[in-house]
Amino acid sequence: VRWMMYWIVFALFMATETFTDLLISWFPFYYEVKMAFVIWLLSPYTRGASLLYRKFVHPTLSRKEKDIDGYILRARERSYETMVRFGKRGLNLAATAAVQAAAKSQGALAGRLRSFSMQDLRSGPEDT
């Protein structure tokens, strides 16, 4: 549970840091403070991640639980429909490619057979 709290808080930190890094990275000792914050989150003595998770993340997730469940249900339904649609499209493309390859192969074989004359077919290896 402790590691789950850490990774959730760390992921939220990394997501916000992506945007705020552009704005405040010029502050003196910014990277040192950021490193100290990550160590504070990770430390078993300070339990910073547990503190932040219990104070901020968990109450927010609890309040929004019904909304999150609704989003997950809609995403599951959409993902199933999307996979079926892409599966049908992929099968159609594969069938078209197979038919085209067969048609090209048959045409090449027929052209090669036409190139033989009746004389070439009648003559044997001993005639040459």
C-alpha cells in the first residue's frame, strides 16, 4: 500500500512537473529542491507520499469515484466498439491484399506459360 501511494503521488508530481518545469526551472536551486522533494516522498521516516496521498489524493478520488467509474465504463464500451471496427477494417484489408496478390500471381504465371511456344514444349533436352 505504501508503494502504491508513492507511485500515485510521484505520477501526479511528474505530470504537473512537465508543465511547471518550463515556468519555474530558472529559479535558483530548483533542481535541488525537486530532488529533495522526491527523497522526502520516498523516505520511510518522513512518509511524505503517504501524507500527501491521505490528505489530498484519497479525498479527491473518493469524491469523484462515481464520475471515474462512469468514465471507465464508457471507455470500456468505446474500446470494444473501436476494436471491432478496426478488426473488421483489418480483415477487409488483408482479404483485399490476398485477392490482389493472387490475381497478380496468376497473371504472371499465365504470361510465363504463354511465352513458351509449342516448339519449345515439343523439343526435348536431347534436341538442344
